[in-house]
Amino acid sequence: MWVYAQIPDDLQATGWFSVCGTSLAAPMFAGIAALADQQAGHSLGLLNPLLYRLHGAGDGALSQVIADAFGDLPQSQWLIPDPAARREILPGYFRILVEHALATGTVHTTADRSAAALWIPISADGPTQPDDYAARLAEVTGPWASRFTAFDATLERNHPASFAHHHLAILAVHPTRQGQGTGSALLRAYHQVLDQGLNLPAYLEAAHWRTRQLYRRHGYLPSGLFYLPDGGPPFFPMARPAQHRPAPADLPGPDPGTGAVRHRATAAPGT
């Protein structure tokens, strides 16, 4: 939920803040369930099984969108040279990352789920992997697991350390929706969180010169490049400095009109 507040001990910390947790979610969903019961005219019973099924379906839809968007990238071809195997394996791989972002960070998507931005809060200690990642990676990627392990090691070795930031692990737009400003809308939505609440920098690895230019227009600065092993394609790391921007008092809400939908968020790294 978004709350407009002023922190008593810091008069400069005024703006829209994302707040979450069981203490907020439980009474909110209880109220939603009561309204649904009233509309239906009877008790709908235990909703948890249905909610879990809907959650799982969302994970799969976003994972497929990412696989469709990234399937032909040079980095994906380096991971799995065979096109048929790539189409089969990548959705399961990206599902691991979507679930990790939902559990530890923020996933922004659109109403039709044609795009996804996965944000992971990173503490000064550096990034962490999903639970049981090695076993799940081996199960999903099969004979290509060693490639994925080398891929992860390369990204981790080049990831900035010693300061807290938010990592844009993935920004993907379905090929049929690319070039329509969807990616920019998702970026603006989360940049508002960073600038008006958290006051933290952001980091990403651009996979292509074209996307590198997009990120530059949104305030990201290039930071060299690095290559995947064995003559693999490059990544272009970029960072966006912290930009504290208090929200005006009459702002009706976060980033009106972008169409971005928040799935889940943490308030700050390490919390």
C-alpha cells in the first residue's frame, strides 16, 4: 500500500512510501473477503487455495513473457545454443527468478501481464541466490547447467559491492508490445519508489546497445562492460545514482497513468 507521510525525525523525508507486511495485508484481505461475500450473497469459504493457484498462474505467465522477450538475445543463445532447447528451458529458469523477486523484492507488471520488471534489494553484503537454487537450476536446465552456473558467476563477480542498492535483475516486454513505452512506464513506476521513499541507487546489466540507450535516458550511467566466458557476448553494467525527490502534497498517488501493477515489495534492503 502507498501511504503519504512525513517522518517525524526527518522533516525532509516526506512523500509516498510503500508499506507492507502481515499486519497490513491481513486486515486488508479480511475486508476484501467480506466485501466479496457480501457481493456473492453467501460465504465464499476458504480463499487461500484459490489465491495460491492464481499466484502460481501469474508466475508462469510472467516467466513465459520474459522467455519470449529474451529468447533470441545473444546471452540466451550463449546459455543454450539449440533454439528448441532454449524455448523449452528458459520459461522454467525465469520462473525461479520471478519467484525469488516475489519473495525478496518487487515485481512490477502491466494489467495484461505483457511485461515484467524484477527488482531485488541488495544489501552492502552483496546479492543472494534463491532458496535451493543450485538444485532447482540443475533440475530445470539439465545438460546446460554448467553454462548457467558460469553465467551467474560472471554476473556476481561484476556486481557492485559494499553499498546498498536495488538491482533491476530483469526488464522484459513481450515482443508484440515492444516500442510502445511499456518498459519506460515500468521504470518510472519503480524509480518513484526509489526517489520518493527509499533514496537508494539502482543497478542493472544491459544486454544490448539499444537497451543501454533506453536506460541512459532514465538516468543510468554506463560503467564499462564485461563478457561472458569463452568468447561470449558482453553485458553493459549501468548505475543510477540516488535521487531524493519529495512528492508534492497534492500528488494523488504513485506515478499516475503508467498502468504499472505492484505484486509485492519490501520496504528496504535487509528488512
